[in-house]
Amino acid sequence: MGGPLVREGYTGTGPGSITPDGCAVELYARLSAGTEPEVIASALRPGASILELGCGAGRVTHPLVARGFEVTAVDESPGMLERVRGARTVLSPIETLDLGEERFDAVVLGSFLVHSGDHRVREGLLRTCRTCVKDDGLVLVQREAADYHSAVPREREDPAAGCVIRILSARPVGEGVDEVCVEYVFEDARWTQTFRSRELSVERFEAYLGEAGLVVDRCLTPDGVWVLARPRRP
């Protein structure tokens, strides 16, 4: 094992521990799951095995477990995984995950991770998706909405969590990558997260999946944010 993982361009502020990609553990333990568990569950058979990549503190994990899915939750942060209940947990960066010959009915790559500003990281994420899904399985990917980088500043409420989420800025830092700053405001605490995001057209998104051996099947949400892909058949 080497030293602590550092992700360039990713920072966070606020109470408690901050992960290498700028996420605050306490913040992600507070945020609600929204409609994401319903979107994921709608595409899968009951009791399917799910590999959730970048599970965080279990925001989506816990509702999926409650619905009867068999979830293996992966994250690179020990602090995040300590908050996960009811699922098998694996401590690892997604792009270097090694589960041997184990394969899953579905692999979930949420949190807009596919928009990583680092080509090598994105390639590793999608390679893991393809390696870990069964040949007849499904890969569910969350991508940014079309105006994610342009409609700033903007804000939305998370009523279930009791916070306001503000996208403060999306500043170009070169080669098609923006540095995005997000603020989370609760009555008793405030966090910020800064990360690198590469804006992807639908065509480029599908091409990157294709390079990893995945083929887009359909969108699971009207806004195109959740996408269902399948392994390319020989």
C-alpha cells in the first residue's frame, strides 16, 4: 500500500473529514437519496446483485438494500464505508478495483463520476464497469444534464435533508475541463466541494462507453441523466 490517495483539483471544506475527491463524510451522511434508488430499481429484476461504485456514506446503498437487492458497495474512503449498513463493503479506488472473477447482475456508476477530467480515470472507471458486469448484465451510469456547466450559478433544495445545494461556478481550467464549485448549506453547518468535470456531448459519452465495450440501450430518465448500457456482444 502506498501513501494517501490525492486527486488533483479536488478539495472540500466544512466540518469533519474530507475524502480525496473533496467529499465531506458528514455531509454525505446527511444528504437524501432522492429518486435515484427508484430509477435504479426500475431497471433491475428483484433481488439482483448490484456493484455500487463510489457508494459514499450509503445514501443510495441503504434504500437499495431495503428493496432486497444484494449490494456490494465500493469506495476509496474508509470514513464513508464506516457509515454503510447492510451491504458488503470494499475499500478501493474504482479504477483499480480487483474482485477477481466475481461478476454482478448490475453495476452502478453514479455521482457523475464518468465526467472525470482525467481521461485515464474515466477509462479506468468504465473498464471496471465492463469487467465486473455479467455478459448479460446491465450498467447504469449517471451523467450530467445538458446545461450542467452553463446554467450557473443555480441552486436547488434537498427538503428531506434540510439543505440548499448551490452550484456556484464552473470555471474552465483547460482541455475541455471545468473546475466546479458546489456549496451545501444547512442550518447548523456549511460545506463546499470543488472538483474537475469534463463536459460530454451525448455522442462523446456514448463513444467513451463504446471504447470500454459497452453499448447504450436507453435513457432511464426523461432528462437523460440516468443511462442504461449493456456489454457489447461479440
